[in-house]
Amino acid sequence: MEVLQRTANRGSVSTGPYQIDNSLKFERSSNEAVETTNQAGGNRKTWTFSAWIKRTALSEDYHTIFGAEYTNIQIMANDRPRLVLYNGTSYYADPEMLMRDTSAWYHIVVQLDTTQSTASDRVKWWINGDRVTVFNNSTYTSMTQNTDFSGVGQPSGYGSGGYLRLGRFFSGDEGFDGYMADVYYLNGTAAEADDFGEYDEDSGIWIPKEYTGSGYGTQGFHYKFDNSANLGEDSSGEGHDANSFSNITAADQSSDSPTNNFATYNALLPYADVREGATRFFNHDAGADMNLSTVAVANGKWYAEFKTPSNIAGGNGQYGVHANEGSITDGKFIGQDAWSCGPMGGSNYYRIGNVNSSAYFDSTWGQNDIMSVALDMDNKKVYFAKNGTWGNSGNPATDTNGIALPSAYEDYEWFIGASLVLNTDTFNANYGGYTTISISSAESDANGYGTFEYAPPTGYYAICTKNLAEFG
């Protein structure tokens, strides 16, 4: 059973007839964005935006999800979402709730309809199917009926307001860190959350459903991000493809989605500095730092890969497994404690409780090696591989020569992760959904999930909600 039960309560589920296969990764520091030129003028009083988002960084101000010119949907430094409407005066609609869970997908729907006679109905927010009724900032109620707003709805000739943007503010900053999936913009149509999602009959969890309505107008679109050759392809039938990509390539397409949520590094851990879709871990200082998967497992058999582009010789980097009940504090590295086990960089051994094993690999491992973890929670063992060869002549598929998890902690839930000692180091992870590791073979598990350099051993699976529902 996965330890992060809250993940299952925020749209990160595998059930339902409507499946979302892909998402797009956005990186704030790389100024990544998708832009669509408004071919013609549209409706400036009424529109709807719907998207599934998964955040991978917190605390920076103004993570822009969608907008044009000064009209935007953002998340602020306090992790509260915000809608800004601008027509010379700024009006705000900031839901009271915070969006801090970086392990899960959120569904947001924002509706503008200034034709409504009731002021409080002119802007509507839904998050995970629930209409927001409590706002931290609600100046939108002071705008007059039938107000036009600039930016969204403006034609292409209207300067920066003639572009609809995903992932950054119009001036090129205030970018978004995370993933977006199944993005809709309807110009001239006031749709609601249940047009895009529904509650699962068995679990009561909010899940995606296909939008079957129309009303895209002269500017609307539906981006699935499922065509790597044309990531901005409009699936609405209106032909409003994105026509500008800022530092977005096919490499930013991900199989991490609202209907199959993959583990990543955990941006909420102490001293976490994770980037690139929470798959690249940076050391924040001169001491040891650790980061672990967003999901811990107690049952089943699981697989992940790691690669470092930096020099981790002399034990400066580690990867491996860590029990859920063990401490995760500044200065800790994997293998240092009795509840933690992993190979040491630049060596041919692994370590448990700060004690070195005898030779485990045939030779040392370090820069540019791809290291694999096979965690067998059914038999309480773990295996490590270097470039596809399992150490100590082990064979996870046949339960041969595995490393026994410490008996005092074997019944705990365990994470897969990495640690670093030098602040010049980075450690790239591949949990199967998205990675910056260059993959040449594109191997998947037996269920067809994950994209790895090496095939997971028979019976081992990527850590994602579809596999967790079956084996976790």
C-alpha cells in the first residue's frame, strides 16, 4: 500500500473510462512555455479554463499556469492559487485553500462570465471538483456586470495580449514548475467542473472525463500533449494549434498523468532542491543531503534507475532505499543508518548502517553509469545493478543473491532515492514517468508502464498508480 494516501484523494488514480496518456513538463528556470496566437478577436466577457497540474516546486512567487498579458491564473509564493483579471484595474479571486501537495495531480477549472447579474457568480473556481466558496482575496466581486478584460480574448494584433500562454507570464518570467495535462480553453463558453471530471463511483475520488461539449469559439483549444511531433496539437477539431514553444521539445513530454501518477523525487523533504519535473536532485550545501521518492511501498516489487552527470567519486554520492520510519535530516546520506541501504559512489560496495559490505560490483561506479534498484517488498530484499548487470551475481527475477533488508525495519514502508555530499553534484532519477536521463532503449515493465534504459526484471514494476493499484 502506498504511504501517501493523500495522493489517491487528488485525482491521481488509474480508474475510469477516460484515460490521459501524457503530460507536458514545464521548468521555470529554463523559461519553458507554450504559446498560441489568437487568430481572431474573441469573447472578453466569458471563457473557461480547465487543466490538470502537478507541481514540482514550491515557495517561488507567481507560478503562471495560463493567461495573456496581465490576465493570468497563477500560484503564489504562499502556495495559494490566484486569478488576476485586468482591464486597467486588477481584480483578484484567490481561493483560500493551499496547493502544496507535490506528489499528486490537481484539477483546476476557472470560469469567467461577467454577464451574470450576481457579482459572486462572475468568477467561479473549482479545485478537484469542489466549487470554491471561500476566498482569501475576492476583489472580483466589485467589477461591474458585462466587463471586458484585456489579454484573454484579444486578437493577435493586440500586442502581447494576442497570445494565450501556458507556463509563464507574458513578459517571460514568473514561470511554472511542474506538469500540465488535458488542457482546455473555451472562449465564449461558461463550462463547469463536471463538464471535465466526475466522482468515481467506487472511491468517490475526482477523476477526469472527456469533454463532449463545443463552444471553443475563435480561440479555444484542447491540448493533450500526446503527439511528440506536435506537442501543441489542438484536439478540439478547431485547428488552433500552438505556434510558439519556448525551450519546449519532445523531450519534455511525459507519461506521468492524472490517470497514472508516477513517483518522483519529493520536493517537500527537508533541504530538497529538485528540478526538471522533480527528477533531478541538487545538493543545497557542503554537507550531505538526501531525497527520496514521493511514494513508499510495503508490498510488491519495484524498479527505478539513477544516473549522475557529475563526479561522485570517493563516496560523494549514494543511491538506494530508505525505510519510511527512519530520520531524513540534513547531513544524512543513504547507507548511513541501519534503516538505509545503498551503493557508494566511486566504490564497488554498498553500505548499511555506515558499514561497508565486501565487494559487490566487479568494479567501481561513477560518472555516466546507470544504476538500477530492484526493491522486493514481498521477500524483503533489494538488488542493485550497474549498467544492467546485477551486483554479486544477483537475479531479482529468481530471488537470487539479494541483499536482505534489516530485520528490524523489513516490515516498514520503503522509499527509493539518492543522496549527495558535495554541493556541486546532481543526481538524476528515473522512476519511469519523466527523466532527463538520455534513454536509448525505451524499456517498459511487463504492464507497459515506464520508460527505462534497462528492462525491469520479471515481476518488477514502475512505481505508478496503475501498478500500485494492482500490486501495492
